[in-house]
Amino acid sequence: MIFFSIFSCESKKEEIPPFKIDENGKIICNNTATSITKGDTIVVENGENSIVWKGTYTETSIHINFTIPIGSSGESEQYNFIFDKTSECPKIERAFKFYNGNDDDVSAVTEMDVLEFYNHAWEKDKQFSGLLVYKDPHNKQLFSRKFWLDFTESDKITENTNFSFFDDYFNGKLPIDIDMDKNGSIDYKMVAEAKRDIGNTPQFNSYTIKLISTNEDENLILSPIIRNGPYTVIYEAPFNSENKRQYNNDVKDALDVFYEFDAPYQNYNYFLGNNLTNKNFLSNNKEDYYIIRMNFGDKKFYGWIKFAYDSENYNIEILETFLNPIETKHVYVD
């Protein structure tokens, strides 16, 4: 990553007009003496792997960005800058950093502060260049980046306004009550849990789908005995209930994690496309189970709950349950 020197606003002795008007009355979008050339299409020079500016535009805005790979598993950071088209020259509207966790981490969106923006040239929907000074929201470093983009008609897009929201698809399907011993009382529930994150900018809601016990002392959800957590509670055949126990801490018990960012970041709302708590289990076509144990006094009975979950088609259901009627006899699924 290249770090450029930053010039302070306090050192300026006079304000540079946001644009110029030539002798024919045409607006010239240039308020910087900095040399910016077509070579500034490149953000970081690295041969065939150079990082370059990319961009799109709509009827009312311009979106430019560059992406930096940061991990061995496809993780990356994308720096995004949104400009408003005006009757004069483009104006910076907002900026944000998109961290793509790929398969190893949870992705996230964080707003960035743009301290200075200078137009170099603007030819509507054809060419845009300038200079941006911004602060990275995570390491707090300041960066000065020149940019140059040439647009074609293929770069014009229509902004998506058809967003998916958790409540629209899952609210009527949860909770699901589960009566394992068929005695008319609810032993387990498949529920949705919602949390509001106000520490991030933009703020967001997060949702998880998970199995819970209505009586944690009697109705247990079992995990395998392994040396280190986190301890998963989801199983695929073949499996059995031997060498399993209930863990109270460090349990991977969520079926999915849904993020709903506040406007105008709804296009980053995630379903299974994001990296999720049990993505490796839930993205395949295998049958998934929970192993449970129910205690009736000092008597213990093992069983399983078979479920189907498809977040891409917004569906979840309990397919079958089994509670072994023989005390302490383990259950096996081949």
C-alpha cells in the first residue's frame, strides 16, 4: 500500500474555486494545480497484479473504487467513493471501506472520512479525474490518492432498490416449536435472535437462527468432545450420540448470521453469500441434525432433530424428530 504525504488545510492562503468558467461559459472542473495523468488509473504499481481504479455511474452519481488483497484465502479491502452529479462539478457524497472476509471471516462495511477532494477534470459519463485525501477508518492513517477513470456506456448501471430483509422472509416461519416426547409441552424451539450494533458506522441489525432449549437443565443440546472450541452443534451423517456432552461456553450454535446495514448500504445486506457461522454445513445438500438428550429425573434419553435450511430461498423447517424410548441407549444415524 502506498502512503502519500498529506498537505494541511491550514497551510492554504486562499480558497481555490470549485470550478472555472471559460470564455464560452463552459464549466471547467479543475480546482487543483496537482499534475494528474492517465497513469493515475493505477493505484499501486505491481506489474500484471497492479491495483487500479474502477468505476461505474448512474443518472445521478459516480462510484469509484479500488481493491487491495490482504489475505491468503481471498480476503480483501475495497475503498469506495461516491460522488453526486450536479449541474456544475461532481461533489463527494460519502466514502466507505468494504472488508470482504471471503471464507475465513465475516464481511463488513465501515464509513470513511474524506478530508479533501479536488476536481481535476470531468467530462460527463466519459472521464473523471481528481485527488482525494481520506482517513482509513481502521488504522486511522491519512492517504492522498490521485485518480483517473475513463468511462464507457457499459459502465452505466441502475442502482438496486430491491433489497432482501430478514423479517420479510423469516418472520412468519419462526419460532418453530418442537415437542420431542409428544406430551404436549414444548421442549425445544427454533428461533431468530436480533441484535442492534450501534458501534459501527453505518449501524446495522444482525440476526441469527438457532435451536434453544426451553429447559436447559433437562433438555440438552449436545456437542462433540474435542480438545478446543468452538464446539459445533450441527451434525451430518454418519454420526452418533456417544462421546457428546453439552457445552455452555464457546458453542457454535447459530445456523446463520444476517446483516442488515442502515441506508444507504442496503445492498450489503447478507444472506448465505456472506461467510456465516456454519456455512460449510449449510451450503451443501446434506441432511443436517442436532443431537439432544432429555433428562427425566435421573433417567436420560438420547435423540436427534433433523432440519432443512435454505437461506437463498428463505426456507427453514423441522423435517423429523426422534427420541430413543430406551433409557441411556445412544442414537446412530448412518
